[in-house]
Amino acid sequence: MYLPYKPDFSGKVAVVTGGAGVLCREFCKALAACGAKVAVLNRTLSKAEAVAEEIRAAGGEAIAVAVDVTDPESVGAAHETVLERFGKCDILINGAGGNHPDATADDEFFSMDTLLDPEKRSFFDLTGESFGKVFDLNIMGTLVPTQAFARDMVEKKSGCILNISSMNAFTPLTKIPAYSAAKSGVSNFTQWLAVHFAKTGIRCNAIAPGFFSTAQNAKLLWNADGTPTARTGKIINATPMGRFGEPDELIGALLFLLDEKCSGFITGVVLPVDGGFNAYSGV
């Protein structure tokens, strides 16, 4: 794969949760291309194995590990596997996350018609359970792996944690209140971790991707026949560069924030990669 630049991560152990996702699979491949031993953690083992096999076929080192990032026992078992196969973690990317359809409202603005329609989901139909699923995946799914793998870093007095936030954390998007709130929490937690670990040699930052078309958001962005939804039109109009991002366009930010030589004095930063979305007022 093409790398904008190639830091030397030889001998380092990188753990990527959600490693089989559209974006994180590119992260895994980039880390391996830079010499890291990559542990691809994913809920579905077969998907993680496919990424690991792709890395190995290209000459890199990778293992696939099944994990539920919200379950301390599952994460603990994954940690033991990584220790046995590769050793202590140097780089942790908390990439597992996402929204849930049950936590998504049908309307951007409140509509009495939607409230009274049993076939539609208004704000008042969203449940604590649906919100909880989104918060567990994004917040607990960042906390629990960090508690497991940052322990290695504390012992080594070095390491880097990279969380995956979202542009939702800066400005909440319509229809997806749980996801927006959860990603805001991820950004805040990133800053908290950066301060907490500042004197241990551990840095913690985050990337906030703008709009990338993935399997998770496909139903919001594309109609069944493949044509763009009205929401896609709004996104493109609100993105000065006029397009969705490509997964490999996150790699430069990833490598920069992980490379001690380039960003050794950077911690607690949430870096937008958004085609200008955050800078644009709409007028």
C-alpha cells in the first residue's frame, strides 16, 4: 500500500480494535507496512483473520483475535493472547465503535406526524437501552481496552493511544443523538487520558474523521438502488472539498500522531480529517 511517509515501527506491538472495519483495516495494513506486529481485534474472528491474512501475504506480521470490547473478560483474554504471541502493547488504536439503528430518529426536526406514526421513530421513541448500546460500544469500548493494554505501556514507560472520535463530537449531526453524544465523550476522554498519563511516557490523541462512506452508515447515505440520499447531498454541500473522504486519506494523520519523532510533544489533541467540514459555516 502507498504510505505518505514511513516511520519505523519495527519491533513495536500494535493493537487495533475494530480492526476489520473499513477504516481500521487500512490502519492495520499501514502499521504492518511500517514494521509493527499487528494484533487485529474484532468481534467477528473470520473478518479479523481476513485482514491478518492480507497483512501476512504482504510480508507483515499479524494475528487475529476475537474480542467484545465492552466485556472486560473478553478484552482480558485478548490481552493475554497478544502478550503470548507478540509481547507487550506499544500502540493501541481504539477503533471499535459505531451507531445503532434503534438509536436513530427518522426526522431531522421534530414532527408530530412522525410521533403519531407507529411505523416511524421519533425522538420520544428512542430508549435508554438503544442509547446504552451506543454508549457501551463507543465509550466502554474505549475504556476497557485502554485499561487492559495501557497497563503494558505504564510498565514500559512509553506508548501511544489513538482513539477514533468523529466530527459529530464537534457539531452533533441530526438523527443520531446517541452516536454524537458518545463520540463527544470519546474526545473528552481522550483529553482526560492525555493528562492522566502525561508523566508516564504515554501519549493519547484522537482522529476525528469527517464523512467517509462505510458499511455502518450506508443506509443513511445511499438508497437501495445505489443513488445518494438527500442526506448525502447535504453532507457534500457542507464539505468544502465536495466529496467523501477515502480511507487511505486518514493514514497520514495516523502515522504522524503515532510517530514519536514527529509528534513526541503532542498529546490530548483531537485532529479533524474532514475536507473542511468543521471550518465551513454554510455561507
